[in-house]
Amino acid sequence: MNGRDKKAIYEGLIIESFPNGMFRVRLDNEDLILGYVSGKIRRGFIRIVLGDRVKIEVSGYDCFRGRIIYRFPNKSSED
């Protein structure tokens, strides 16, 4: 297995929304990355909006794009 084949998983915050399920994500290490919605989230009709915390999977081939694989529940909606 090549080092570029490994996928890294990061957590971040949605700071900008683009058409077609694309988002600008600020990772916890302050890097900016372009994230797109995975098929599982799309099929589950999970809405992602500005300010959401997400888990994003980044490939070793392109470290500036990643797939959003999980949206963390909001703390305010659990009241």
C-alpha cells in the first residue's frame, strides 16, 4: 500500500456553502479545504448548513479536497 493511498480523517467547521453540495471547511488545524457531500449523507437527506461541525475524509492524492462523511449533532438542538 502506497502512502498516498491512505485516507486521513479530520474534523472541521463549515464556513461557506457552494452549489451542488460543496462546502468550504476550516479544519481544526486551521487549514481550509473544499468538501463535498458523500453519497450516504445525500441519501439520508442530512442537511449541512453554515456553522455545522463535520468529519471529513481526505485522500492522499488531493489534500485540498475531501469527502464529508459525518455531521455532528448540534448542541442547541439537544435541549
